Amino acid sequence: MGAAVALTGTPGTGKSAVGRLLGRSLRVIEVTDLAHHLGAARGRGRNVEVDLGKLVRAARKDRTLEGYDVVVGHLAHFLPVSGVAVLRCHPIELRRRLGRARRGTPAERQANLVCEATDLILSEARATGRPVFEIDTTHRSVAEVAAEVRRWIRRGGPPRWGTVGWLADPRVTAHLLDRPR
């Protein structure tokens, strides 16, 4: 594909795990590490605040991304990349993953579930005008997903999106109406 591609998705879809596996054969950088490198981040660990506008401007000017194959993070699709791989996960499974990992507050987990159910990241990625490749990670291993992303990066190919939709599932609709727990 040439320039770096974004590996993005709602928190809990598997971006970091897939990125770590891709890092064995490709040059990978996390958005937060890039933001620190370019002076567009504050904080460390899970409490990093990224100035997205500053990061995008710096990435365009600095051209740091030219040294990488993949940039990983839920903001990666906003960066100057050649394509976007959007990881998706069924919202019920996503709620389980986030709860098991104790990621975020109940309200934050519910917000992530709503974002996934309503295709927010996919819509943002499509709005960039770059090729988008959507991958459902539900009930798939990290290795399977990483292999699919790697194939897409190496071979290119047509964009593929719109194959994943959660709102027709009545269980998802019920969860969207739940109070955070």
C-alpha cells in the first residue's frame, strides 16, 4: 500500500493486540507514542490526552509516518494515512471484553458500546475519503485478524465496508437502552 495505514476501531475491538502481532513483521506505532514524539500529548499510560489537531499538523509536516507501515489507535484514521482498517466487534461481546478488562467507567463502556453499535468509527473513517477495510473481530483470534490486516496491507485491494451491522440485533437495541452498569 505504500504509506502507513491506520488500524482503528472502538476501544475493545482488538487494535492494540493486533498491532502488537503485526509489529513482528511490520513497522508499527501507537497513536499515543506518535503524539508524544511530535509533542501533541500530555500524560502517560492510559491517561494520555492527545491534541488531535496538533498531532495531524505535526504528522503532515514531520512526515514521521513515512517510516511506519501501521499506526494503531482509535484516532489513527484522522492522520495522513493511505488507508484505514477498522476493527469491529459485536457490542455484546465488546461490553464483555471491556468489563473483563475493567476498562473505563460503566458510563464510558456504555458510550463505547453505543459508538460501536452506531458505526461511529467506520463513519469517521469513510469521511476521510481514504480506502476503508472493515474487519469483524467478534469470535476471532488476534492471529486471524492480524493475518487479514497484513494481507490487506501487502496486497491492497478494493475497499470493503458495510458488511458489519449491529442495529438489527434486538439484543443490541436492548443494550443501547440499558443504564450503564
